[in-house]
Amino acid sequence: MEREEVMEKVTEIARDIFDDDELELDDETIAADVDGWDSLTHLSLMNEIENEFEIKFEMKEVQGLNNVGELVDVIMERLS
């Protein structure tokens, strides 16, 4: 799977979680950029991403993420 495809799927999941069909994510997007992105929605987002990509994150992987680009990088690593 290409990185662009992963970003598209993450964006689709985020649109569903945050109930915002217009939401656009890019590599530099951080939680503070998205209305409603709090600890609870973060957990929901991570859970849905795990289900979609059939992966399981380690807690240390997701705790250190600074932006959506780093999240996509971790997903890409897990898929390879």
C-alpha cells in the first residue's frame, strides 16, 4: 500500500470519528488543529485505524507521535 493511500484511509476514518466530511489531514496536522480531538476521540481514532489496517499499536508508538505524518509513518512500517 502506498503512503498516499494510507493517508486517505486515515483521513476517511478521522472524518467518521470527528463527524466532519470536510476534514482534511496532512503530515503536519496535530490534534489541536482538529475540533473535538481529545483523549477520548484519540483512542477511538487509534482503535479504528488498528481495525482498518489490521495492526496493533504499541503504547510507546502512539505516545510519541507529534503529528499525522508520523502516525502514517508508523502505519507504513507496520504494513511492510
